[in-house]
Amino acid sequence: MNSEPYLKELIAQCPALGIKAIMEQRFATLAELLSTGNCPRWLQVFTQLPEPGSGRRVFDENAVRFIADHALNSTDLEVFKSQLLAFSPWRKGPYELNGVFIDSEWQSFMKWNRIKGRISPLKNRRVLDIGGGSGYYLYRMVPEQPTWMVSVDPSALFFYQFLVLQKYLQIQNMGFAPLGIEDLSPLCDVADTLFFMGVLYHRRSPLDCLTQLHRLLSSEGELILETLYIDGDDPVCLCPEERYAVMRNVWFIPTISCLLSWLSKTGFKNCEVLDTSTTSFDEQRSTEWMGFQSLKDFLNPLDPTRTLEGYPAPKRVVIKATKNI
Ligand SMILES: C[S@@+](CC[C@H](N)C(=O)[O-])C[C@H]1O[C@@H](n2cnc3c(N)ncnc32)[C@H](O)[C@@H]1O
């Protein structure tokens, strides 16, 4: 069994031409990425999934849903659930497919609710979600009718989750690129709205990263940046010594004033803080669909305002900024 036909189809359907060209150039590397580790198992389960048949799709509720006209019987429902569980961990969601509720680690609608209605309308805009995972936020954008939507995320698991979701949700002008932001460096002016959420603190060079985001935007473009921040008025940032909330790949967590300074230095205009929040155990938690440890295991049990390492517990800010004045 071979992932190449699915990768070819994904590339053929990618509505963002520059990104499509990069995937074509890197076909051999991507095919390799999508056939190692757990990929053969995911591919096998994917090919055995039941056909969706006719049904209704819901994108404007907390859970993105496919409701089949003919429900599965209880035996088939159990089989289908075990097939979907094979694609765990489901980090973002929730989804409901054919009667199975995928209770993801993150209640991603909480983040979406902090953003929607506060950004420029997405109708007729080209939307990139870099680090967008299996596409939860893109599905939530469907009612707004963007020109197209693409999630760029290097995770092989999210590629397979996207294949599963698209089998049932079937949105034509939506794509997934199994690439990292660094792979997009040859591109400029590809998106009118660019979401970059939960990724900046994973980048070793946040200023270079923001400069790249600025280039990726069209002249009327808007960036929606969501990231961790620390309290404080000075333009400084936390540089965790080894781990932050157990994660080894967290490099810089700025104050909001530091973040605004980074945005200004990299050319962004009209920066506006849309929201700040403290991540709660309601929003991020272990479930049957994400059996590993989650937020509550990463905070000090005696003082949940601190991580296990003694740093401030995660707080997140959403900032909207434009490319030009
Ligand atoms: C903390 S999650 C955030 C997911 C989602 N954007 C959200 O806000 O809920 C970080 C995401 O970034 C992706 N990622 C990791 N390295 C990346 C890179 N170099 N370029 C783009 N995405 C990356 C991960 O696979 C993961 O899906």
C-alpha cells in the first residue's frame, strides 16, 4: 500500500498555486515522509473507512459535523469509532463524523470564538493557516466563503487526519500542504489572510519568521497571530532554560509589548490586541482521543499559575496586524 496516489491527489487539488509548485518539486521527499513510521498503518485504516454516502455538513457549531442520511448500525458504529481512534492523538477539534464524536484534546472552538467576527471578513480572500493542523479552523471558515483555504503543517499525522476529514466533509476549495513555514521561503504575496496560531514560540528565530509572514501576505493582507505571552510592561521575553510546560521546543515567550515591537520591526502596521486569555483545563485536557498527558500534568499541582519548571503558566494573546497602512 502506497501513499503516493493520495499525495498526488492532494497536490492536484491544492488551490494555492505557489504551494502546489513547492509540493510538486518536493514530491519524493514528501512521499517518503508520508510512508514511514505509523503512516502505513494510518493508510491501511484510511482505505477501509466506510463511504460517507449522502448527508449534511455543519460548520457553524462548536463541533464540525458530518451527519449521514443513513446512520450506521451499532456494530458498524463501533468499528468506525475504532478506525477513527487509530488516527489518535486528535489534538484539535471537536468533530462528529457519522455519529462518532471526536473529543479532541483542545476545545478549539474556544480559540475560534475569541477570533471570529473580530477580523476582516474572509469572503473572497485567500486564506493560509500555517501550523493549521488537520484543518479545524479552516472548516469553521467555510460559511464565510473564502476564495480558498490551505493548512500548511509538516505533521504526517495531520495529513492523514485531513484525508479522513475531507472524505466526509468534502470541501472543494480547501487544501493541506505537509510542509513547514520554512519551506515557503521562495513565496511572496500568496495570502490575503494569514493565520499563525500556536507556532511562533516554536520558532528559533521569531523575527525572521515574522518577516517571512509579512512577505507571504498580499498588499491588503491581514495577519492573525496567536501566541504565548508573559505578563509585564517591558519589551522583554522569557527564554526557557530547557523546557517550558514540559515542551523542549519553546524558544521565546515575549511580553505583549515585546511582541508588538517585533511586529513593528518586521514591517507590520495597525497591530491590535484582540484578546488575551489564560489557558484553562476546560480548553486543553486529556480525552479518550488524546490519551497522553495534557495541561494539568504540565503545571505545578500546588500552584497552577506556574509550570512544572516554575515559569508563568500559559497565557495566550491574539493580535491582528496588516501588511501595509
Ligand atoms: C501548538 S500547535 C497549534 C495548532 C493550531 N494552529 C492552533 O492554534 O490550535 C502547533 C502546530 O504547528 C505545527 N508546526 C510545527 N512545526 C511547524 C513548522 N515548521 N511550520 C508550520 N507548522 C509547524 C505543528 O505540527 C502543530 O500543528
